[in-house]
Amino acid sequence: MDEGQLEEYDSILSIRVGDEGFVLGRSMAVMATDNEVELLHGHQLDSNGIPGDEEWVVMIGGTQMGNSTTNETEALELFNATRLKSSPFDMEATHYVIGGYRYTSDLIDDFNDVSTGLHRSNARLALSRAFLITAFDMSELADIYHGITNLEYDVQNYEGSLGETITRNNDIRYFAIDNRLYPLGGAYYADYEYHRGQTTGIFHAPTGLAGLDMKDYITSVYDTQRGDGPIIPRTAQEYEQEYLNDITRNQYTQQNDQSAIIRLVDIDYQQQPAFFETMVARFYVGYGTSTLGLPGNAEQPAPHFYTTGTPGSYLESAMPLPGAMMNHFVISNWYDSERCELLENGSKVDQNCSNPTIGSANTQVKIMKYYSGATLEGTVELDGFGPVPNARVMIERDAFSGEENADENGHVADGDDRTYWIPIGVTDADENGHFSFTVPAGKLRVSAFIGEPNLDAARSFIMTADVGQSLNDIFEQTSTNRAVNPITGILANVSGSTWLSETIINVSGSAGHSNGEEIVYGNLSVAPSHATGKLIWSGAEFFDGDPLTNVSIEISPSWDQVQLEPYTVDTSSGVVEGYDLSFQGIGQVTFTGEGTVRSLGIVTVSDFTGNYTQTVFHNHSLTGDGQFSGSGTLSGTVSDDVEIGSCDYGIDSMPIQNGGSGYNNSTVVSFEGGSGSGATAEVVLTNDSISDIIITNGGTGYLSTDAEEITVSFGNTSGTGASTANATLTDAFVPVNSSVCLLEGGDYLLQGTMNATGRYTSDGSSSFIRTLSHSTLVGSGVFTVDTTEELDSYGTINGTFSSASGEGIFSGPMVHPGTFHIVDAVPGKYDLTVIFEDGVRIELDDGFSIPLVGSPEVSTVDIAGGSITGLLVNTSGEPLDGAVMLLDNESEPSDAILDCYEVGTAPCLIVPDEDGAFEFGPIIPGNYTAQIDLDDDGFPELSRDYVFDSEFDSAYEFPSPVPETSDLTFRLLHDGANVPDLNVTLHLKNGTGEPITAQFDNESDIYMVELVHGTWIMNHTLSEELQVWEQIEIDDEDITADYEFHISHLIVGNVYYEEDL
């Protein structure tokens, strides 16, 4: 603080009896109120916390109208204009606004009350808060508090002997709210199942004691009714007055009609927007409908996990987010690292032990803890390409995390496996992708977004759907493609933006209390993406859907706050070369780098270097040298250097020959003989005789010749006489911890992955990979390039592909003309600008999205093209020789030389067919002139201006037929002297058509114009006295004439007409 601030703050703390003038000099009194319009008078604080000059302010709904003024008359005029009336009103202070809080008038009225110092204490607290939050920002306040809490002092140790001291400090970190304090609101009777009588809690007590007006936070609306009439909401005062009126009226009329007396139906306790800005609400539920910008009454989400939000509200099914968008105060009493003790096999030592669940958290009492915070530093980068500028970074904290200690390596691990993400802040990265934010202790999720938010769409979702069904992401530990729930999205201002990436970090308790001195890092890596589009024309039928080839497309972020350099790509003419490309369909690819083709049927492969993967279906065989993966039989040799033993068999069944008698359910089956072990079985009894043996484990290690060697015995029983036939063995199988074994016939049984040569028969579905080098073949499967050897080309594949991706030259029908491909891009929403070969730039309103994960799908983008059609015929309908000139703003008729279909754009000639019909399109959006000058005299017989818009299909029909015209060449004279270079216009006498302006030729000093046949009027005023007015008949012959300016006369009179005519 500077000297002035220190003196100001000391004066605030020293307020005593008689200092009400000091308080008035730092507050704004509410002098008049008309609905939501208020007139305030007093002093506001400047940015240093020092009071300014006396002023008047008019507010409506909390928003200032116009400018503040020191003139009372001006303020009263603005107040009347805002409330739309000029009726008289009382000027009396009802409230005092200090630091944005409204205090009741007794703050000043009872300031000097000697029986209590409450109002003076409230004034000190109010002015202290107003001064601190005005003079300092949050980081500065955190520094001040951190300094105060580090002050230590010695006091008497009350548990020790006299004179023994103990060191204390001023560190107060906790703030608790329980369900008795928190007001739930709602209709007292109708919503009783919701609030259980807890409509206002004890919130009114601290509110009133603080000098604040309860009605600013919770209002009581009395629902009243007379008889069977409508229910009418009233204030308490209105209800009481109506009740007294009814009693008086009933007694006066002596009707004793109880139905005529107003009665109370219910009391609706309505929370106000200001309530959800209090620490009580922000700590307990975190937000309300007013916080989210939703219309209607301010209502709340569920305060606890086992109840609902305000009945019938948009947030009835929403969850609480205690401390939402607060990075210094966080929930602290949900954390619980105690878990049930487990045995080595993973089972619980105490089967009655239960681990805590999300629902077991104490949501009735919420204890918030203050952290000065650690400094979170990070960058948002496109993996391998550099920073992502201006990304928006949202920070969430797991409500089930706590203060953990770092291990010897500095690693911090969260001890509670439950997850409940609460947004605590948001910041924007700079142009270099760097961001910084103050964070508390705990487990944090840091997420990056890009693009302009769309909060209205999120609000619409909340208002039209069950928002509770969209909150799953707050319980998910991590995500790979997150859809942020609308509540979190609105609070953090990220709804509608593109989610890019996230990272999880854990902040230790010591770091959280370091006041920013300890730095934790949370860098975000964004995977580069790619997308494919196709640019086509829309418009007239003869070109609608045609691709735009060989034009450039500039792709720039839709949100102008993102300073990302635009990507520029070219549309293809059927061939695309590049990397990270992806297509599907019929075509050809020549790989120049890494890539993969998945064939759809047989393809032709030439000079290919890489791996060729084929699928071997069940009971199908394949012969080759390569890597086999799956289960099957190999007739050939194994290439891998592995120890190969005999294949294993197990006992499949053991038929009963004689069931014996006297057996019971405790009978134990044992197997002897043979080479294997581990076989187990159970008996099936019929009465006391064994009817069957069920093999529960066939064992391992038996040979195919062991069937006759295996015997069975029955123990732990008094039964006798049971016997069995020879055992039946299972099919051969690969021993445990092996991938191959040798069958009796010399073939191999494979299970897993093995390099081998020979004929392989698959059991189930298997794959076969062989390495190719400059190989040519015909086949189907997956071809993956091997770039170990540096080559100009890794081969060409031609055919039908389910996918073809990578680096190379792609062509064929799968590469549609007009396609463009953007690679290594930041996912998000972009605007497109089409750049034609002549440099014309056309911005498109349709956006283009680059997905989080690149896809071969082609997004179609259309640009509206204009068209001109018509008939070049004379008035008799006969075709005329000639062409229509199409000119842009920068061209002259002499520039139109070539056919429009040859050059594609203006200036050019639209040439009709033998019948005079013509059409041309698409025409690039812009301003154009189409005209005909059949006699090449520089005066078009027809001329029309057209505007073509990139977003709207514009099809124009050129006028027809071509009118008959003649040339008028003339001079304008005054006293025999030529009057040059005037703007002379002519118009048809009958009022049709457009005025025509004559052109003046400086070389010949004559005016020239080409006119259609008919009677024309030439009228031009040279001065106040001189005027030319001529009526000229234009027919088949050209006219050359002189016209003289004459003195004009003003004629004044009346014109009468006969009404009966």
C-alpha cells in the first residue's frame, strides 16, 4: 500500500461513534426505486480504493444507465427516462451499496446506537472488504494473506506451566457449511418432500446480523386464493392488507362468507441471483441457473448426492460442484485414502469391509480449505510441430483428492481412487502456447480447447434435456475424446470449443501452500490431425456439383482470437501427392514414404518393399515363408531358434463299464498311469452307483499312446465294484509356455507367433506376414511399407482399397477432382477462403471442421456459382451474329477476346449456338457487366450489371430480343460555341427503360449515344437561366445534330380538369 492507502485503511479500522459521515463518503445510497430502476447518490471508490467525488447514478437490473453525473437534475431526468414515467416519488435512502453489497438503512440510521456496536462493526467490515477488493486483485490479496499468516508470535501455553509460551500464527484455512445453514428454498407445502422445512435454513441470521437485506438473496412469495378463484402471488405486506380488508368487508356486510376471505395457500421461498454469488452458495453447490445464464427464477442443483435440485427446474437432476471456478478454496472433507486390506490373491481380508464410494462422501457438511497455491506452468503444443497459440486451458480438481507428499523422486500420487471433477479455473495460452495459473493441492485435470465457445447451445441443451444424463465426464478418470458436460462448459466458457487434449497432475500439500513459489508443470500435447474436403460448385443444373480444380484454399481459425497461421492447400485435378493422406475406393497409390493399403479384393502390386499381411480363415491353408500368427498346423520347417518338444494331450473322457455300489458324494477320483499329470474329475451317482465321470481338468503331458495306460481309482469311499474302459484323449495342444510343438506325423502345431516355411492350415482365424523387397504380385490383404531402406519409391498398388493412407501419390476415382487434404493440423473449426488462379479471393460462410482424429471421410464444401443464359436474337426472333461480353470491374470491352468456356472467367465472350441460345457458368462470385455491342461502335445495344454471391445460387437471364438501335451524334451550343464534357442524360418519353448517359469525345468535341427506336427527351440545365430541352425521334437512320441552350422561363399557374369527363 502507498501512504494514502495506508491512511485510508487505518481510518476504516478506526471507525467509532460519530463516524457515519465517513461511511457515507464511501457508499452509494439508494435514494429511489421503481421496480428494477434505482437512483443512487454518494461516492464510489477509484482503482486505488480511495473515494471519489459525490455523484448520482441510475441503475436498471444492476446495470448502469448512461454516465454518472454530479448534477442532481440530470440524474432525476435520466431516472424518469429509464423508468418511463415522471410521476412523483419519495427521495429517501433505503439501502447503502458498499463494494457491491446492499446494506439496510439501519447501518446509518442506528450507527451511533450506544447499546450495540453491531452497525459500526458491519461498517468496518463492509468498507474493509470494499477497499481491499477494489485496490488489489486476487493474486495481490493472496500475497497479503500469505504474509499475514506467516506472522508468528508467542503466547502462554495453557497446557504448560506459568511463563511457558508456545508459538502461534494467524493461519486460518477452513470454511465449513452444513445443511442447517444452507437454504434450499422452494414452496413450503408443495415442495416439502424436497426441503423438509429447510427453506431458509439459518441463512437469514448471519445475513441480517451482517446488515444485509435478506430479500436480496431469498424472497418470500405468498400464494393466495379466495374461494375457488385463481391463486395469486403476493408479498407478505400485500397478503396482510388484503386479509384485513376482507375481514372488515365481511363484518360490514354481515355475510360471514369465509370463501370471500383471502387465505394462504403456500409460501414460495425463491432464491435470487445474488444468493448464488455468496460464499455460502458457491461453496455448497457451486452454481445456480443464474450463474449459467438460464432464464427464469434463480434455482439450484442438488445440494447432496441423494436428493434433487429445485423441483421442476432445469437443474433438478444436476449435481453440485462445490467451489466451482474457485482456485484458492477447494472441498477438503471428501478425501479418504483408507481401503480394505487385501490378501495376495486380491480378495479382502475382512469380507465385511467396504471401500468408500462416491455416494459415501459427506455432502451435508462441506469443509472448504484455502490454498495460496502453486504456480502451474505449461505449454500447448502440436506434437512434433510447435505451439498451439491462444488455446483455452481449463483446470479441474478432483474433489476426492487431498494433500499428498512427494516421494524421494518428487512424484506425487493421489491416495483416493474415486473421481469427481470440479472446474476451478480457466486461462488462455499466449501466442507461443504458454499458460500459467495458480492451483491448489490435489489431483488436477488440465484440458486444452480451441475455437469460439457457444454457450447458448449448451444452455439450450440444459433447458430441453435431462442434464443429469450428460454429467458422466465428471466421474471419468481420463478421456481420449471428451464431450464436456454443458454445466462445466458454461462455467469455464469452453462449451462449443473443440477439445484438444488433457493431462493429469498431482500437486503436493506443500506446493499448494507455497504462494506460487513452487512450480508444477502441465504440458499438453495435441496429436496432429488431418481432414479431406471436396470443393464443388452449386447453382444451375448444367454445372451444379462440378468440382473446382486447381484453386487454392486458405484455411484459417474461425475464432479471430486464435492467432494461428492459415493453412493453404490446393484442390486436386484427380491426383494428390503428400503425406498423411488417406483415401478409400478404386484407385492407385505409389508410396514415397510410410503408408498402408488395406485391399478390398484382389489388387495388383508392383515393385513393393514392405510387409504383406494375409488373413488365413478357419480350415483354410496357405503356403509361404514368413511369420504365422494364430493357431494351426504347419507342414514344413520352423525358422525361429526355439526348443520344440512333443505336443501335449489331456484326458477327455473315461467311460464307466461297471458302476459298482455303495458310493457317495465324497468319492474322490484319482488317475494313474501314462506320461501326464494334473487330471481331475468328479463322479456322477445314480443312487449309490457311479453312472459317469465328469473330467474337470484334462491335465497335461500325456502322449497319444497313453490311452490304454491310464487307470482310475476311487477313494474316500466305502463303495466297491466300479470299473472304467480305456481313456479317450483330447486333441493335441501346445504345452504351457510354448508356441510350437511337434506332432507324431512330423508336422508342427503352432499357437502364437512363429517364423516358419511351409503349408499352414489355420484353426480359427490366423494371419501371415511376409517381407517383400521390390516384389510384384497379385493378391489381397494389408500392405505396409518398410522405409528402412531409403528409396525414391516403395511400390505401386492398384485396385480397390478399404483404405489407402500414408505418404505418396494417390490417384484414380477415389481421388475426386476438387478434393483438398490438410495434414498435421490443429483440430478445430475453420473458415475457408477460395483463391482463384487470377488472385480473386472468395470467403465462404460454411465452416470446415478438422476432427480430433483424422478420418478419410470427405466433407463437401460448396460455393455458389452464378450463371447467365439467354437468346441472342433480333425483334423478329432471328439469331444474330455476335457474342455477349462478360466483364468484371477491372476490364474493358476490348479485353473480352476469348470464349468464356476456354478461359473460365471474365473478361471473355459468351458465344451463342446456331439458334442464338447461350449459357455460361459457373461464374466466380463478384460484380460483373454483361453487354452486347453488335456494331462495335462502343455503345452496347444491351448492358446489364450482375452481382453473384458466394452463398446464394444466382441465375440470371439476359434480356432478349436485342432491340433495334441507332446512333445519335450531337453538339451542345451556347451562342454558337460548343459546350463540352457535360453529364447529359436522355430518357424515353413514355417513361419506360433506364436513362442513358451520352459520352463526350474530347478529340471530336461531340456527344455520342446509341438509343433504341422511339421518342427520347434530352433535358439538361446549364445554369439558372440556360437549359436545353429536346424531343428526338429515333428510327432506322443515325442522327447527327446540334442543340442550342436557350434561356428558360418560369411559368406559374393552375391546371384544371373537368371532373365529369
